[in-house]
Amino acid sequence: MAEAIQQLILNTLDKEGEIKDTRTLVLPGYKEPAATHDSQIIILGALNSLSSRDMIVYETHETISHVLTQEGAQIALQGSHEARVWAACPKKGEGAPITPKQLQEKVGAETAKIGQGQAFKNKWIGKEGDGFVKLVDSITDTTQLQMREVDSTGTLKAGEKALADLRKRKLIVHRKGQWFSVKKGPNFSTSTAKPETDLTVDMLTSGSWKKATYKKYNFEADGIPPNGGALHPLLKVREEIRNIFLEMGFAEMPTSSFVESGFWCFDALFVPQQHPAREVQDTFYLSDPAESLPPPKDYYERVAKVHEHGGYGSTGYRAPWSHEESRKLLLRTHTTASSASMLYKLAARCRGEEDDVEEAVKREGAHGAATVPGTGKPGPDGFRPAKLFSIDRVFRNETMDATHLAEFHQVEGVVADRNLTLADLIGFMRVFFKKMGIENIRFKPAYNPYTEPSLEIFAFHPQLKKWVEVGNSGMFRPEMLEPMGFPKDVHVHGWGISLERPTMIRYGINNIRTLVGHKVSLESVERSPAVRF
Ligand code: PHE
């Protein structure tokens, strides 16, 4: 049937050029044109199928018509209640009048009740004794005629007032209808051969693809529901740690600059230019472009000076300063490069410049507040305290093995305030790790060029039953902070931990290559539970 209707539409278009009104089509197997609601629905199905192949285009037109209610349909068939009452009564003088009880039995209680009054009013019947008789020989049952008219045409010639009256009597109701006008589409043809939905190897080798017609993409169709995305374990742990920081009043630092200069990654941190970490076997350098834009001039000069000649109570490294080394572009080896540039921004007011810390955070859409919740009001010297963190990627030119990758994530934080001490750093670490579910921590003296004192942080691993290093931290050196412009009493402590290590411990992963890279099993990513340290 569906194909026969499609064929009918195509043939009609072929013969007549267009179909102005689909209600004029005579569907296969019918004698009458398809004027009914149901037949237009069947036609719509065929139109959609043809238009999805661009064989036709069509427009929809709406109509409002009327249909009979159940009561209306009964009247169309058997006559109105009053007509049925009239028909049940004997002619005057011909037989005994019909009693109300008999009438009820004959036409039913409902019709007797409604019809009686109206038949009286119309003077069709009259009372005789305790029964009723016909007063006229014939009647015109207008209601029945109206019902029949609505049934076949959907409306009344008598007009809207009569229709409204019938609607009020609940004999007819509105019905929205549709009909369509149809024209040829760009792919018009009278053949309804099914369009291809797939391009197969066979079609390509035989060349039949050239002549085939293809089904158009239906962008409105519902797709196959996806399995649902799953966060990678690293992202879950990152979210967990991010929440700890936010809960402790930290703001996230902007860290989008994977490429940094030697200046921000090392010099600003008072890492000597001859330090082994800066060698090519440890750091990836860029070849194109190879050189960074110049750092802020005055600051650059202060940094160069403290390296070469000392200052701020330091003797410096007393080694010749290399502009070239400072301007080298590299993939940052630690997010402390970002911390350094953020601290430099934080010291802006101490240098008598505008402070754009909030703006920097906002610009990168970093998580947490756009403002820095940890920063209070600046003092008279322009300094204001700050608590900043970041969790992002770093790069090291390492030989990859089960526990090392050339790129990984660092969790980093700095706290800047007046007169902070090492005890503050230790206290902070205890609270921070406790929130990650790590209660048993120890500190070990360590060395970083930019912090003094420096502490490595060890946590007791209950499964491995041994102490494992979980982080590195320290109090930033005056050689680093004072050239930025911080007053002497401002101390900054900072720390860095890897994101991969706690994640591997958490998920019981012992080869980092099953955590990151092409060997990661998507299934295990999907199944790995959300974490709670
Ligand atoms: N940058 C250090 C690292 O990569 C971590 C650190 C940050 C240490 C800040 C002290 C202060 O391990």
C-alpha cells in the first residue's frame, strides 16, 4: 500500500506537474477522493518518505473540520431523540395512546426523557388521556439532517452559529486536519527504487556506486544512545584534589602555557643556568620558535643580577649570565614556572604597578572563583596574602618505564603571607594530606635551588607497607621573592606532588602505561569507581 501510494504521487506529479491538494487524490483501492483525515495521514507517510530522498517537496495546510460525537453518530443513524419519540407514538385516532412507561420501554429511558419535551415543543405529539399521540403525519428531523451533513462534509452550510449550537449540545467536536500540496523535488523520478543506505566494497569495485541513489542523512533521527562518557581516573583524582583546594580557600592558577621560557621555568626560580636539570637530556627545548619574547625588563635585570652577583643577602652564583639560556623556549618541566609568574603578578602592587591576579585567573576560565578567595586586602606596601594552586601537565625528557612518562601532571600550590614559617608549611601539609585520606606523613630535608629549607614528604603506604615519597616542598628563597618586589617579611611556601602517583595507588595500577597512553583499557576507565580518598 505504502509503495502504491508513493507511486501514485509520483505518477500524478509526472502527469500534472504538481498536486495542488492531496484531498483530490484517489487512493489505490478507493473510488472516492482521499478527503478523510485518515487518508491524509497515510498520504503524509508517503510524502515524508519521498521528500527524504528529495524526490518531492510538499507544503502542509491545516484545516479545521467537525466530526460527530458518539451521540451525534447515533442521531445520524437513528434520528434525533424527539424524532424517535414521535415515531413511537400512534397516530391520533389510530389505536391507544402510548403511556410514558410504554414509551420508555420502546425508545429507552434517555431518549424518552430528552425527546418528549422537544417533541411537545415542536408540536409533533400531544397528550391524550394519560398517553401521547402524534399530532402531525410527517416531520423534518433537522438535527439528523445536520448530523449527516457534518458527517459527510465536516461542516454545515448553515454556518458557524449552527455548528456552535451543535458543539454545545455535544453532538459534534472540532477536529484539526491536514492536507498537502506537492511539487517535484530535485531528485524527482517516477521510479521508487529504494535508495542505498550504505556504500559497500562491492559497489566500489563494480562501479555501481556511480549510478546509485543514496538516502539522505536524517539529522533529526534519534541516534543510538551512547554508553555514556566516563572520566579517566586521573581526571577523577584531579577533581577530588581540586575540591580539597577549593574547600581550603585556594584559587586555581592559570596554567595553559605548556611552553615556557628558561627564564620563567628556571631563572626566576633562582635555578642556576648551569643546573643539570636544564640540560637537553632532562628538558625538551623547542627548535621553532626557539627564542621567547623578552620578560619584563626591570625584573629580568634584577634576576640576572642576583644570579651573577648576588644581592638581598645572597652571594649569587658568581657565574656569567647568559641571555640566550634565559630566552630558550622549552616545555615546562614543572608547574612552578606558572607559580613564579603568578607570584610576580601578585607582587605587582608592591612594585607600584597594577595588579591583575584576578584577571589572569578569569582569563583562563580556571576553576574556582574568578577572584582569588585567598587574597585579602593589600597592606600599605601593596602586599596581600594569597593561596593558589594548579593541577596541570608538565614534560620531562625521561626514558619511559613502568613508573615514568615524558609527560605527567603536577599538583602544585603556594601560600604567600607575612612571617610564614616552616611550621606553617608542615601544618598545612598534614591538613592537606589528611583530606586526601593520608594521615601518616613524614618530612625529610631536601634540596631545591628555589626553596630553603626544602622538605620531601613521605607517606606510609598501607598496601606496600613502606614509606613512599608523595611530594616536594619548601620555603621560597629571598633570591627568588625579593627581585619580584615582595617585602622582606613576606614568606611563601610551595609544594608539588604528582597526580599520577596517588591515582595509581588509588586504583591499584602498577604500570603507568596502563593509566596513560594507547594501552589504556577503555572498559576499565568506564568501570573505575569515583574516588574518595
Ligand atoms: N617544582 C617542584 C618539583 O617539580 C615542586 C615544588 C614546588 C617544590 C614548589 C617546592 C616548592 O618537584
